[in-house]
Amino acid sequence: MLVAKIGPEYLLFGGAGVVSLAAFIGLILVPTLGSYGRAWEKIAASFLSLFVLVALALVGVLIGLAIVYYYNDIVDAIP
């Protein structure tokens, strides 16, 4: 009943977010934690990895907002 009220675009974006987060954890965070032995090194590496994740997400959001804001100009520029 609840799934019927959620639009398909929200399910797709949510699924893409889950897949992206799982890829980050599996491909970046787990090898980062396994590369270091001391606890403070693992904490520092995790912080830097999460910092890079947030920075990349912020860049993606800003590019998306720019595309939405300038959409009419972009469409008019394409012949």
C-alpha cells in the first residue's frame, strides 16, 4: 500500500543512492580501513574518505542545479 503512493522516480533515485553508498563503502572505505594498522590512522583515513565523498556529492549537486537553472539556455544552444 505504501509503495503504491511513492512515485517511481523516488524509488529509482533512492536505489541509485543505495548503490552509490554501497559502492563507496565496498570500493573505497573498506580498503582504506584495511590499509592502516593504528586506530588514529584508520580514523584519519576514514575522515578524509568521507570528506572526499561529501565534496564529490556537493560538486554533483551544484552541477545539477546549474543544469536546472540554465536549462532553457542549454536547450536553445543545441541546434
